[in-house]
Amino acid sequence: MNPDRRAFLVAAGAAGLVAIAPLRARGAPEAVRLVAATARVPLVGGAYPETAMWAYNGTVPGPELRFRQGERARIEVENRLPEPTTVHWHGLRVPNAMDGVPGVTQPPIAPGERFVYEFDLPDAGTFWYHPHANSPGQVGRGLAGAFIVEETAPVAADRDVTWVLSDFRLNADAAVVEDFGNPFDASHAGRIGNTVTLNGRVPDAFAVRAGERIRLRLVNAGNARVFALAFEGHAPWVVALDGHPVDPHPPEDGRVVLGPGMRADLVLDMTGTPAGRYGVFDGFYRNRTYRLVDLAYGADAARAAARQDPPARLPDNPVPEPDLARAQRHVIELGGGMMDPRMMRAMREGGGMAAMSAMRERMQRGHVWSLNGVSVAGHAHAPLLTLKRGSSHVIEIVNDTAWHHPMHLHGMTFRIIARNGQPPRRRVLADTALLDPGERVAIAFVAEPGTWMFHCHILEHQESGMMGAIEVG
Ligand code: C2O
Ligand code: CU
Ligand code: CU
């Protein structure tokens, strides 16, 4: 790993406790305002200079938007960036016209212009928002924020905390490295940064109190980094994934795995000792485990013994249930990238040279990845699938590449019904499914009207061909 990040993590000691100051944007019907503009942000802290970034309302991440389930959100976005933008409400089931896809669901918001988004909030949970125009460059410069929809009946926890996890590529002066869109990132794992942030700061410690029960909402807002979090000395419960309730369970293999775009809600009981410090480690990439942040206990004794009982299941959201018996079946095959297995097979069988030069030619045009053999640029293109509204569908996503891909579907929350042909251990609703190299994942959903993007949430993959549209008429 780049040595810079270690320097940043060490330097951050001086920055002290992680500040969490969400804007409580409760209260439809007046509009919440989001202004996207350049800003200087003390991302690294310590002796490092502030970082010139792009930000919503001057902060990275942007303000935490909070509504209550059943409310109507009205959000006015003003673009003061030097280029067009849009805002996409990731995971929220909004009408297609509010989905924020430039050239498909709306014209891009030009510099100096505004756009008002307005939609109902049928689902409670942890969601987020980010631009959908030049996503690698705009998210990679800081534009992203949490979007929380609270359940109507409150959930038993002493605190409700959000950690927006992100990952930036900075130089030694803490400035954003402007190598967006380079072919190496595009054809490998994406723009993995050297500076991991928690709520927009290189974190040092997160202050906790012995005995408290925290609802911890995790959002992976990074361009490309996958997180796999382990909580030293603690036993979290996973209570929701991508905003939707699951039966509370300990994380599989003790790690909470979050691809870009994904969320998890945890219930974390503070069973540690007063004045203790416990690490939260991210160990997704082999041999690159690092200490993300410490849970730092105050000196006070617990007022009561920490709870350890499983939390109650959160109430289900009204997501339509696909009819699996009648569902239409589709396959979407992910292809391309470095060490392309198809290429390797062609090499073995002889025709390698032709395949190789065809690949080089595609890559030079920025078409690194493909869905069902088609590699597109931009958002508007012939649909991958055309479906009838109200009908049920199963898509088998086949990862015929050597890389991980968090595949995200707009507008239609899906059920994950199989991995490599095996039913999952528990019922999971999601908007993003992380596929390992070679893996197959089957998702099922009910088609909602509109033109919906289906893409890899590694933004450099999305931008270089790993995106398609699903049209529902
Ligand atoms: Cu969060 Cu189309 O993306
Ligand atoms: Cu989305
Ligand atoms: Cu990908």
C-alpha cells in the first residue's frame, strides 16, 4: 500500500475525536438545499493543509439528510461546480424522473443552474446520495452524503450513528491527485485511494461509553475500495443491508463486507472496559489489513451492564415481492478487464493474437469492460433488457472476469436468491450485489416503469463500459 496513507493515519492522531455533526434535514415539505461547489476541507488534519475538494454545502461528506418513512422529500440542488452534475438517490425507490441520471432521466444540471428533486419515501433505512455525471471525478473529489430514512417506530438504541466511509487519492500535500480516468485504474480494481476517511476525516478514535448500545450505519462512498470491517473485542449484529432489514445475525466470518455503494446497519453493544481502546480493522485486501479507527472508551463505568441480547428485527419495507414461479429469466455476463478469463481461454486455444489485439483496440477507446459483450460509454444507449412493468424477473449475473464487481441496480430493490446456484442463508434485499471473480449471483425483482441503470459501482468500471440500461415500459 502507498506509504502516504500510513503517514496520514499517523498524522491524524492530532486531529482528535471524529466529529459527527449531521444536518438534521427533517421536515418536508420545505425544500432542503444542496449546493455543490468547490470547498477546502481538513480531510487529513494534523499539520497537513486543507484539501481542495468538491462538496455539498461545503462539507465532505455532504450533510446527512434525515427524513421519516412516509414523508415526501423535496431537495433543491444548485450546481456551482465547473461542470454539469446531477444527484442520484442511491437505493431509494424514486420515480424514474427523479433518479438523477443525466441524459436519461433528466438533462444534466449545468453550472449555475438548479434542479428540484421531489419524491416520496416508502422505505426506511440507510441510503446515500451522490452525483451521476462524471461519477469518478465528482465522487472522487468528495461529493457524497448519507440519506437516512427513520422508521416510524424508533429502534431501541442509545445512539444512532452514521459512518460514511470513503477513500481518496491524495499527494504528499494532501491534495487530490488528478489522475482520474487513467487506464490502469479502469482496467484493474478502480481508483483505490491512499487515504481512508470516516465522515470526511482521517480518523483516530471514535468515543464510546461502556454499556451503551449503538446503531451504527455504515455507508461505503468510496470510488472503488471494498471494506471488510472487524471489530476487535466486540460482537456486532447486522440488522439491515442496503437499508433493508435482515434477521439480526453476527457478520459472516466476523467481517462486515461492503463494496462501493453498499450499506450495513449494525447494532453494536459497548461491552469493553472503561478507558479501553479497541481497533476496528479493515482487512478486505489480502495482506493489507490496517487499523481504520479505535473505539475509545471514556473513563466512566457503565451505568448498566452492556446488553448482549439480539436486537429485534426491524420492520420490513413495502418492497414488492417477485413471483419466482412465473419470473422471466435473464443472464447478464460481466466481461473484460485485465487478465480477462475469455482472453486467457482464447490464448490457450490458439486464436490468442487476434483476441489480444482486439482487446487492446477496445481498451484504447476506453471500452475496458462489457455487459453481455457490449461496452458502452455514457448513459444513453440501447437497453440491455426491455421488460414489462409489474412483471417479475430473475437476472443471473455471471462474473466472467478476474475482478470483484459490486453490481448496482437503480430503482428496483432486488432479492438475492442464489450465489453460485445455492440459495443464500437468509433473506436479503439489496440494491448492490458484490460478486467475487468467477461468481454467479441471481437477483429477483418486480419491474417498475422507467429506464434504470444497471452498473458496477466501482466508478472507474462503470465509466469504462460496465453499465447498461434496463428499460421497463
Ligand atoms: Cu450509487 Cu448508479 O449509483
Ligand atoms: Cu443507484
Ligand atoms: Cu466492476
